Amino acid sequence: MSETRVYAGRLAGMVVLGPDGDSVGRVRDVVVHIQRTSAEALGLVVELPSKRQIFLPMLRIATIDPREVTMVSSSVNLRPFKSRSGELTIMDDLVGAKVHTDDPEHDHLHGKVVEILDVELNQARTRDWMVSRVAVAERTRLGRRGGVVSIPFAHIQGVHASGTGVSDPDAELISSFHEMRLADIAAALADLPEDRRHKIAAELDDEMLAGVLPEMSEELQTGILNHVDIERAADVLEAMDPDDAADVLAEMPDDTSRVLLDLMRPEDSEPVRRLLNFSPDTVGALMTPEPIILTPQTTVAEALAHARNPEVPMSLSCLIFVVRPPQATPTGKYLGCVHLQKLLREPPSTLIGGILDLDLPALYAEDSHETAARYFATYNLVCGPVLDRDKHLLGAVAVDDLIDHMLPEDWREEDWRTEEGA
């Protein structure tokens, strides 16, 4: 039975298994970020048989059992683990640290130094793993340890984003980003002096930086990527949606763009290369080649599971595109689409091939931005299919990407709020 509550000390040393049951390595630590009175587990530090330590995000974990941790997939990032600013590890940074508590249930400890012995993690309904309680003990003058008590994390004083010593403003800022929308993080970075902006951006993990860069002006995007190691820049581009990566590369010198594409994994660079072949003023240059694409034999229940995937943008989860094999873009023949609301009204066992919207027209890769705008206005959609002339699905274009390209180039540099709406 999968655990939903576990102490970090018991996790340490557990075997990590792939979905096929093969051993991947062992847990060595838990990475967390601290935000005011709460803390979230970001992932595990896993030691491979080669002794290399890597980072395994919590979302890649399927189950935590009493003796082992099982991964969702066998795919892992083999880059050596490196702790970043704003992140702490439980075993190395928190266990053994001296803190205080204001827990009303243990008023005899108020004003006294207590030592962290272990940290309890609890899985919330959102599947996020949060730090719920901390096991602490008082240290006497003779160095002896008093009785162990469990304190809610919200009542532990002296732990912040940079550890338990002097607070680091950069670490505190990076930690606050975990509670912000990507566009607001981008705005906060844009307001920083250039040197500090580049320093903070370099400390963000690949996934966060990949999400933030598309929300920034072209000048700031290229400035940040030019100040990180070129291999790191390629890793960030791999973590981006292909259409966003193509937009960034299109603004770089051709020589730099080619080097970055060569450094990316082929499966990540190939869709980006295809997008770069389209004229920038066409729908083809705006589309993402990775919408939700299924076959007619898929059930409504399976389609809804794909739509619930938190990694799929909301604008792309409202339409399911149905094709003949192959499903990878460019696909087999495009058959039609299914609207999310339609899925919600049908029995779970229904095959989506029988509930297709066959009347909704499609966009073509060569269509202009204006044509796409008229399309969305006519059919009240937030995304639409993009085909080639042979009726193969090439991808989907979302209305937010279209608006982004139709606004003036410097629109991100101005506050979107008007004085009247402030």
C-alpha cells in the first residue's frame, strides 16, 4: 500500500525502482523549498550504482511503499545533482539544525533551543508532498538530548529559504517564486538590475527557467541565455515547449542557434527545427506540435485522464485531436476533434471516435495570424487544429500564443493594468 505520510529519515536509503521493477538507485536526501510557514518537497536526491547523485522530481514518483520508491517512468535526468539557491536538503541542511518553537502545545520549549531530528512529509490531495511536522528535542547544558516531540512545521522558528543561519535575500526571492505565476516571476526578474537578474536566473531550476523565459521580452530572454553555460542553455530549451524554444532560437544569431540545436536531444530538437522552417508570420510558426492527440479507439475515461495532465496547458486541454496512426506529428489522417465539455457528458466507456466534431474547420500551417484571429472569433475557441494540405495534423495553435504575437513587441514592458482598473 502506498504511503501518504513518511519521515525523511526512513526515506533515506530506500531503493528506487523503475516502473518495470528494476533498481535505479537509493534515496539519499529530500530537496525542499521553504515558503513562510510552509515547505514543499521538490524531489529526491537519488544515488545511482555509479555513485552519481541525481535529482528525481516528486511528480516522477508513482508510489512510496514501506520499503521502496517506485517511479512513474524509467526516464531520468542523469545530470549530477546540484543544490540551488532557495532549495534545502532535509538530511544535510535541516537535520541537526538548532531552531526554536512557539508551539502552544509545548510551551515548556518556548525560548529554548531545540534540535531537528527528522522531518515528516505528508502528501496533499493535490499530490504535492508538504513538510507537515518536525521531530525535535531539547539539548541540555551538558549536551544531553531531552524527550523527542513532534511540532507542526508552522510553529518552527528559524528556518528560512537559505537554511537556518543568516537569511539570504536571493534565496528568499527564489523561494517566493514557487508561489507565483510564471508571468509574475518574469516581471519580478525584469525589474531587477541586470547583474542580479542574471544571477537569480542562473539559480532557477531548468523547468522554472524554461517556463519563465517565454514570458519575458526577446532582449531579456537572449540576455539570460547568453549568461549561462551553453550546455545549460540547451537543457533549458529542451524543457521548453517546442514553439517557445523555436521563438527564442529565432531571435539568436544563426551560429548560436545551430550549436544549441545540436546540443539538444534529437527528440527535443526535431520538432523545434520543423517550426523554425515556417515563416514567422504564419500559423505554423505559432503552433505547438504536442497537443493531446489520440486514436478513435480511445475511451472517454482515457481522454479525460490526458486532459487532466497538469503538464498540458489549459488552453490545449479543452480539445482532443483524433487521428489515424501515427499519433506523433505529423500524424496520420486527421479525423476530427472532441471538446472537453462533450467528454464530460458522455459515459466513461464511450469511444471518442463516435463523438467527434466533424464540422469544425481546421487552420493550415500557411494561414496568416489575421486568419487565425478570425477563426477563433468565429468559433469561440481557445485552440484549434493545424493541418497540412494532405490533412495530416501538424499541431495546434492556442489563442494566447496568437495574442502574444499580435501585440506590439514591447507589450511585456508595460503594466497591463490601466489606471482606471488599478
